[in-house]
Amino acid sequence: MSEPVRGYILDELEVGMTAEIERLVTAEQIDQFAQASTDYNPVHMDDAYARTTAFRGRIAHGLLPASFVSAVVGTKLPGAGALYLEQTLSFARPTRIGDTVTARVRVKSIDRESARVVLETTALVNGEPALEGEALVRVPRRRRGAAAA
């Protein structure tokens, strides 16, 4: 299921550009995320426990849909070569098993002198924000292997 990794160099970026991916959240992803992060909070891992919480069922780790946003930044916009410098996140609602998450990135501003780009980052479930934030990334000025200007 791997997709080609694309990348923009600084001069190719324009304010307003957008990119997104869609991912279905599965119990297996939540289990794998718990294993990778070592976050075994029972609201994510234990159906019986999670039903007793305000969420009334198991929910994904908040950083799982955030990682889908990271995938957009690293593979689509700006893509290959982009380096995360900062990321803010506000969580509006939980993401559940069976939800389809649309992770979206939009270029908000570009500082061509420092090669830094501000991105609006959003993860939507059923068209409603599950999380919103802003990322600051550094973008390559030229493609790897390209002759210096």
C-alpha cells in the first residue's frame, strides 16, 4: 500500500497549496501505535474499560491521526526532504475504530529567506475536525543531487 513519495522544493511552493490522505482507523493500527509508543492507556486498549468512560468506547491515541498529518507533510506537501521544526495540535473530538480520517495540509505562509514554511494541519472525521494545528517545516531549496546555483 505504499504510495510514491513526492517532494516540492521551496521555489515550487505557493500559499494555498493543499494535499491530503485518507486512512481508515483500525484496531490493529491502535495496537501497533500502542506498541510503538508504549502508551497502553486502557481507553485505547480495553473495550470494557473504555465503555465506562465519557467516550463510551475505545478511542485511538490522539497522535495516531496526527501521524497521518505527518505522513502528508513527509510524502506529499512539502514532501520528501521537508523537516519538521514545530507542530501545535488542538484536539476537538476523539477518533474511533472504523473512522476514516482525512489528514489535510495547506500552505499558510512561506519565508523564502529561511526556507521555512508554515502549514495549517487538520485531521477530519466525517467532515468535522478531530484535530487542528500548525506546523513549521524547513523545505529544501533544490533537489538532492542538483547542481548548486
